[in-house]
Amino acid sequence: MSTTGTPSNAIKEYFLLSDAKATSKKVTEDARSALARRLGIARQRAEAADALWSNGHTAEGLRLAAQAFEETLDAVPELAVAAGLSQPEPPPAPAAVEARDAEAAKDSESDSDSPADSDSDTDSDSDSDSDSDSAADSAADSAADSAADSAAGAAADAAAEARPSWASVLQVRGLSSGRLADVREAHQALTATSLPALDAELEASHGELFQKLVTARRHVDAALSPGAMTPREITLTQASRIGFTALVAALVAVGLYFALRTPTGYEATASARFGPDFPPRNVIDDDHASEWLLPDRSPGWVEVSLSPPERIETLKLLNGHNRHYNDRAVQEYTVEVYANGELARTIEATFGEFQPRPQFVEHALGIDDVERVRVNVTSWHRTGAALAEIDWE
């Protein structure tokens, strides 16, 4: 059964294994086992050839690659017969039968000319009659031989047509013209090449031959493999291919979702921080004891992004103090509120005096679709700036 066609047909065949199912119905269990064994031996030799070639034993590797290729190619007629792609040798053609009968008649006539008949002939027979009889016999012999040869040739041609070559079988099995050309080229190259016995005798052409044999064997194996699969193997292969593809598709879909989706939740970023223990996310962790700290005596900013955008009625800020030390806090600051991609509000304010136990400061907003809130620190208390929380309602 041919599996050639459009890419969509190739994809369908990969998942449905229609060719393997149809072939398995035609191939008996004994034929399938024999084909599977032959292909298995060829694959084993191919693996050994690759190992030897990779480890520098090139002569033996090439020899095994040639054996693997020939073994795989020898499996083609086996599958052809098992799957009904060829017919038994036909009976002799009528011309052959006629030639055979003519030859038998000639032999019988020759036998009838006994010595007794020869003695009864008179000496008066002329030399010309003897020559005429001899010429007639020779002509008859030549005609019979020619007819026999023609009949034999016709019978051979008919038998060759009844048993398709491996090339025609591989075409029926769905091997593309390009791959079939690779197989032909490898076969011709192997036939025309004398394989080296020693690694030192290897030439560049032998390396090319090795690659051709490897590629061609894989082409033939792929075309024959469905005929060696049992119904159970077909079912398991189909299930594994569909399952694996579904898993890959699911992973790709999840990856695309996370790559393309708009992030949800809140994210805090800042212009700088004092150290790894005081990151900007501390201002949105609902922990009043954790704080975001700027480097010593430097201005900066911290920003909170909202996804999806929200309406904020009231913005609440909790100043820091750097617990255990009480040496940092924000003094003057500016709040920038962004909505719909634009700056919607700017607020300038101050926390006033330093407080070891600061309280929330509120700013009324009443703004829809707020995307970002940035707090710009313009001045600080003591060693530097610190901010504990940014919250909203």
C-alpha cells in the first residue's frame, strides 16, 4: 500500500498507521516473524557498523554496513510475497509448449532412422539426396532451437514481470522517488566497489559509500517495518505517538500561555536598594516590619504595578524607620499615579518628623484603571530613606 501524498496524508499515516494495519491483515504470523527477524538482524549489524566506524575500525564497519544494507534489501521480496505484491511463477507460455513438442517430435523422427533402415537403402541413392536430407535436418534443428530460445526468453520475461524488483516493491510501499534514488545509488556504488580488508586501505570514496549505505538502509527499513509489526505493536505505537504528541502540544500551549498572557497580581520595582535584605517587594508583602531601603543618603523611587488595572479610592503609605536602628525614613516624597497609559495624578507630600512607630498616611485618589503607582523619594531622615508599605483601597 502506498503512503505517499501530501504532507497531511503523511501526518495521518504517522498517527493512524493505516498502512501498517492494512499490511498486517495480508501478512501471516510466520511471514511477519521471519521479516521481523531479518530486519532485526540488519539493524543489529547497522548498529555494530556504526560503533566500529566511530571507533576507528573503518574497514570492518564498512563491511558490516554493507551486510546490513544487503540484508535489509533481501527482505523486500519476502514482504512482497507475504503481502501479495507479487505472484507465483506462471506456467510456461504457449510458445514454450509448442517448442517443446517440436523438439520431442524431432527426437522421435531421429530415433526412427535405425541402422536396419540404413542397410535396406540401395547404393543407388545419390550424394545430392543425402546432402538435401542433411540440410533439411539442420534447418529443422535450427528452427526448433530458435523457437525454444524465444519461448524460454518469453517465459523468463513473464516471470520477471510477475516477480517485481525491489525498486518496484519499494515504490508500492510508499518510498519517495528521492529516497528510492538514494537506495539505487547506494546499491550501484556497493556493486562497483571493492571493500577494503584493512583500515589503512580505506579511501575517501569508502567514507562516502558508508554514508550512502547507512542512509539507504534506513529508507528501506522504514518502508518495510510496517509489515513486521504485530497488531499489538501497531496499537501501542499509535497510542504512544498520539499520547506523546498530546503531551508536547499541552506543554507548548502552557508555555505560550505564560509567555503571552498578561501577568496578574502586583509587582514592585525600585531604582535601587540598600542590600538583598531590603528589596522593593517588601512594600507590598503586608508585613509592617519588613522595609525597602535606599542606599545611604540618596534619592530614588519605588513603584508598584497592578495587573489587571484597578480602581483606587484611597492610597495608603507607611513610612519606615529601619527597626533595631531607627536611623532611616522617608521625609519628602512625590506620588505619581498612572492610568490608561498616562500620568493621571501627581501628589507632593511629606511624612514630617521621624517616628520610631510610624502610622499610615492616606491620599484620596478615586481613579479608575490604575496601572502603576510610583513613590519618588526626594529627601530622607538621618542615614537614608526607608518605606514599609504601599497599600490601597
